[in-house]
Amino acid sequence: MYEDDDNSINPVDEDHEEFHTLGTDDEFEIVMDHLIVMVSEFQLMHGREPTKIYVSDDNEVQSVMMYSADTLGLEYDRTEKKTYLE
């Protein structure tokens, strides 16, 4: 199982305050870019497409990630762990 540290889009500290001022379209674009990178890394590591993403309950953009995952054709679920692909 591959776990990816999703702190780059998890605005829980002062380094990410500017994230809260973004519009919905900007959030979606940032999350989509991050998910595309995650999927690419998963493909390189495992030699196959991921089928599901588990999105951390601690991720403030959890709903955006789930919506984005659906757009990429990934099933999704919540987790208490860090966000990861399977």
C-alpha cells in the first residue's frame, strides 16, 4: 500500500493561510494537480493504475479531493491515516 504525504494541500498551519482565500475553482485546480502527481507516482511505483483513493479526515480539502477523485475515475473513501492511493 502506498501512502503519500498530502501536507502540500492540507492547509492546517500558517504556511498555508493563503489557501483559505482561494476560490472554489482555484482549490479544484490545485487539488487536481496534486492528484495527478499522486497517480503518476503510484503508476511508476506499482506499474498499474490506482483504483481507489483514501482521503484523510484531517485534510481540510477532503470534499474537494473526493470530488476530484471522482473526476479522475477513482473510487474514494475516508481514512484516519494520511491520504493514499490503492
